[in-house]
Amino acid sequence: EKGWTQLTGLAECDVKLFQITYESVGVNGEPVDLSAALSIPSGPGCEGPFPLLADGHGTRTKAGYTEATIENTLLDHAMFTSHGYVTINVDYIGLGNSDYDYHPFLHRDSEARTMIDGLRAARYMAFALGVELSGKVMVKGFSQGGHTAMATQREIEANYLDEFDLVASAPMAGPFELEETFVDGLSGPAIENVSAGILFSYALQSYQGVYGNMYTDISEVALPHVAPVIANSFPGQLSILEFIFSGLIPNDPTLALQPEFISDFLDGSHPMRAALAQNEVSDFIPQTPMMLCSSRNDGIVPHFNSVNAQAKFIAGGAQVPLIDVADYIPEIPGQDSGLVHHLSAKPVCYSAIKNQFFDLLK
């Protein structure tokens, strides 16, 4: 308890949690209903006006996963809502209350639309509830959510700066350099990635849904003992951690995928390489203040994603700081260090982002 309080500080506000449903569009522009958790500061001394903070969550594989539970929003409540931020935690297409056929995992455009329409819904609900917003907007996210946050900033700055006063962005530990990340995961990462097989399979299924050209039959890309699992698990019955420890898809993607597919992917001839390149999010120069955060010992999303993105931004004239939290994460005997660093970096990054960045601009 003492450790958490040191990270979060004592709560200044009570929190009211709502689940909301809002309208957005799917991959092909078709209407979809999406859900989100909307959290409002309340109580004496917490009358606003408040900044509006949107969050993208990390990879979820369980069908029906929703952010709108006390457990799933606890960290955001402790760090942000109880300190005077209205927070909107979106459920991605195909998750939450969405009845979409699949989740377009790591699909840049739909992630950004989900968050932008979530911000619009949050503003509408705040007005309906009599909650005063300051007009300032911030975005953040960790892991897949880091990809979402950066995609959202990229899209707002390209098309919606007249609608949103975006004042800060914190994409954390995200796969910003998608193509390099997946080549690294398939050809032997520097730090063992216990989720590489699952994440590769998830992206393969996602891009088959989005683009339709990853395969004609799944047997072309997946080995026979894994193909049915891949076809029915994204999303499916297992959470990402349950999936990792189940062994249903090998950690090493070369033990799950057809050798010919692997060869084509590594030499750049398979269309999945083009799909990954098309969904990279670090191909712009930020106009809004941005801060990155990651652990150099992260074994799930390699730290080079943040390092390389920062280098691109600085080369383009944007001063984007990067916080490495590896030294604040203790090693746990008997546990996979790369997984521990990914999971444990989130609260440490959130605390650093809040105290060193967001609070200065709120």
C-alpha cells in the first residue's frame, strides 16, 4: 500500500465510473457501436474545470473485455481521475460491447477513430452530467495503447486541431516501429519474448480481416496443430496472460507458422510486411508536446521502438523526451524478466508521466 501511495499520491477526489456506448465507424467506414469507461472526479474541492484524458489499453485477447470495471480502471482512477482528470478509457472495435466480427489489432486508422470518437462521446456525456471541462485534451496509452495514443495524436494533428485542444501526448512502451518489431520477434529478439507467437498470430488474423490478403486458407500460414487456435482466439476465451501460460500457441512464432510463410515474411515478399509498414505510427513530426516512456529490459515490446521513434522526432525538430524506467523495476526470482519489465513499467511510467508532464499542463 505504501508503494502504491508513493506512486499515486493521496487521492484528492472521489471517482464516479460509468460505462458508455457511443457511435463510431468500422474498418470500412460502416457504423459500429463501441463502449468505454468514463470516469469523473467528484466530491468537495473537485468541481472542475477538468482536462479530458483519453487512454488506449494494452493488448486484450478475451472476447467481451471491457474497461468499465473497477479492477480494469483502478490504475487510471488512482493516478489521474482522483487527481482531477476526466478520463475516457476506450474499448477497441471487436471488444467491450462491440459486436464486430474481429478486433483490428494494431490497425492504425481504426484505433485513432475509436479514441477520437470516444473523446467526442466523453465531451457530450460531461455536458449532460453537468461536469465542466477545461477544453484541454490529453492522450496516453501503454503497449498496444501506446500505438493507439500515437496514432490518435498523428490523426488529430493532421485533421482535427480545430476541434481538439490537444496539449499533451504520452505513448508508452508501444510498438511504434511495427515492421522492425515483428521481424525482430520472428528472427530472434535480443530479449526473449514470451508472447511473440501470440502477438504475431493476432496481427496475422487482424490484417487478414482488414486487408483480406494474408492467406486464402489459414493452413497456408499456420502449422496444423496451431491453425484452429489462431482461427478462433482473437478475440476468444482466454486473456493475454492466460494465453501466454497455456502454451496453446508456442512462444516462438517459428514453431507456430509454416516455414514458407516465415521465409516469405523475412525476405519482405509476404503482404504482411506491407500491412505492418502501413500501420506504423512514428511517420510524422509531433506538433503537440509528447513524452515517451519504456523499459530498456522490456521483453514484450522492445525498447528500440521508443528509442527509434524519439530519434525520428528529434531529427524532425520535435524535442520529445524518453524516460527509461528499467532501474525502478526489481527483478523477481523465477519470473520471466522481459514480461515483468513490461507489466511493471506501466504504473511507473504512468507516475512519471503524470508528475513530470501532464500535471504541468493540466
